[in-house]
Amino acid sequence: MKFFQQVRVANEILMFLRTSKKVKSEVYLNEPIGKDKDDNEITLLEILENDDRSIEEEIDLKLKTKKLFEKMKEVLKAREQDILELRFGLNGKTPKTQNEIAKMLGISRSYVSRIETKAINKLSKEFSE
């Protein structure tokens, strides 16, 4: 009789563990699932939200993107252009941190930051005129 009670208790414990394991694997839409590169929490709902743009918005975005690339070629030095492309993942490149770019180019992170800031300011000035 004692043996069957032990087996029953063991089975109850196993059932509890299996049930709690299923609960742990459940994901809720509004619970944080990670953080973005700015260290802000992201929920699954934010990822799944439908970001439908109208055709006009899509065309406008494409025209602005084309104008940005033209201005980059026109006003930025090659190194400034390369750093922005690496930093923001432009032209199919994977976005990189300032530290990663610094190591790639053999310069300091602060120098990468200064070049990035200078390039962005040049572009801002072009678009504000």
C-alpha cells in the first residue's frame, strides 16, 4: 500500500511539473520578450502590429530614400558615407555598433562617433535648406 502511495505522489509531482512547464512556455502579447538596441522593452504585440502604409506613403518613402542616398553621395566624404552605411545598415549591410566599426577601421569609437555626427549634421543641413 505504501508503495502505491509513493507512486501516486510521484505521478502527481510529474503531472504538476509537466503542467507548469507548459505554462512557462506560454507567451502573452503584452509581456516583454526582449529589448531593442536602445534598451527599450519590446512586446510580441509591437512586433506583430500591422504597419500597413498607403501606396502614397510607400512612394513618398521611396522618393525620400532615393534623395537621401543622392545627397549622401553628393555631400559626404567616402569615409563618412561608409560609416553611416555600416552604422545604420544601408545598402544591404548589417547595422554595426560604433565599437564594431572602430575595430574594423582601426580607429577609436569616439572618432567614429564624431564622424557619424558630422555626417548626419551635413545631411540635416542639406535637407533643411
